[in-house]
Amino acid sequence: MQIARTLPDLRAACAALRAARGHIALVPTMGALHAGHRALVTQAVATGAGVVTSIFVNPMQFGPNEDLSRYPRDEAGDLAQLTECGCHIAWLPDVATMYPPDDATSIEVAGPAERWEGAARPGHFRGVATVCTRLFGQVRADAAFFGEKDWQQLQVIRRVVADLLLPLGIVGVETVREPDGLALSSRNRFLTPAERALAPRLYTVLRETAAELAHGSPAAGPLARARAALEREGFQPDYFELVDGPSLTPLPAARPPARLIAAAKLGAVRLLDNIAVG
Ligand code: PAF
């Protein structure tokens, strides 16, 4: 695996990779890689594409009250995992490469970015959309792979690519879970042992509620009961909603492609999860 830290190095490595493989797939990450990221890289490699994985902790997507310096970093461990997965190029830009001093452009997304994480974390999706668009341009990727765990992020990226007519395909990859159902996340390491034991309940309640709503009955009652159950168990739910999958607008009852989305705090950790309904 080649490691590129400057744009000229990336361009040279990508040109050689494109010549060898014909097309290039990008896996954008912020590092602290786990089995969820490895699944993205493995699926990208399985397509036969040349695979570039970026590792960049993007300051633009952190709010003023979110601790960028606390974000876990493990470059050596990440590079070892990428090598093992068959990644071809690791792209590790610094902040000045991603956001040069004369930089004047950012991407503001409405629609699917407005509610939920967009409301809880103002500016977050501007940061995500801006960095991903830059990564697409830097790598000149033909496809990019994102996890369904961050469902809203995946829909925001799809919207940006469609609206700006960007010449790449976006591939969503199913959430990877611990055996007890907890969705893998780099934030899980901050759970205390007691919180870790409780955390899979979020997915259990999502599954139970999805089963209740699958046949199109009104959602308000089951959603309120789910929020109350989580609160009783010690979560602080931020939202637990039934939405239209691509647009993230609330639905009064499930109709395809409906999605249940949830964010809930457990101690200091904000857990996100989602599930298809029906
Ligand atoms: O999901 C993430 O890790 C980040 O939001 C992403 C897509 C790499 C953009 O910084």
C-alpha cells in the first residue's frame, strides 16, 4: 500500500492506480478504524477497483462545543488495517492541504441535511459535504463507499452528488454490529462498562418499533413508547423518528422506503443508529 501525504504524491499514485485498475473507489474516513471501516474497504476492493482510503479528521464538521482534540487517532494501527484489507493508497492530507489559506468555497446542503443531526449539530453537514466534495476531486474517484450507520450523512452525500452532477457513484454499505447488536462506532470506546452493557438496547428498541410499524399503522404511539422506554432505561433520546429514507422528512406511518432513525445520549456518548422499516 502506498501512503500519500501531499497532492502531487496522491495524483501520481492515483494515475498509476488508474492505469493498472481502470477505475478508482474512495473510502473517506476520519481514522480510528474498526470493523465497520474495514467492511467498506473490503467491499470496495471486491469491486476490482483501485482503492484509496482517506484518513482526515475534518475540523469543519466539528461544532464549537465538540472536542476535535478528543477525536481518537491511531495512524499506525489504521495503516496496518488498511494494508490487511488490500487498500492500494492511503491518503493522509494535512489541514492546509484540505483547506488552503485562500480557500473560499464551502457546500451548504438543505433538504436531507436540515433536520436531526443537522439541527443537533449546526454546520456539521456543511463540513461533511465540503470535505467529501474535495476528496472526490482530489482522488477523481469513480465511486465512493459510505456506511449506512450514518444514514443521514449517506443521504446528504447522495444529494450533493446528484445536485452538482458529480461523476461518481455512491455506494451505501450495511452497518456492522457487535454480536449483541450495538452498531460499531469510534465513539463506543468512550462508554463505561455499565453504559456498554446497556447500549445495545437502542438497536433492540429500533427493531421492535420497526416490526410494530412495518404494516403501515400510525407511528406516533409506538414512537412515543420507544422514546419513553429508552428514557426509563437511562438513555437521553435526542430523536427517535420514522422518516422517508432518502429525504429524511418525518412520516406519519411507514411506506417504502421508510427508515427509523435514532440518536440518544448514554452518559457522555451520543449513539446513532437506524433501521429499514418494512
Ligand atoms: O463518516 C465519517 O467518518 C466522516 O463524516 C467523513 C465521511 C469521513 C467525512 O469527514
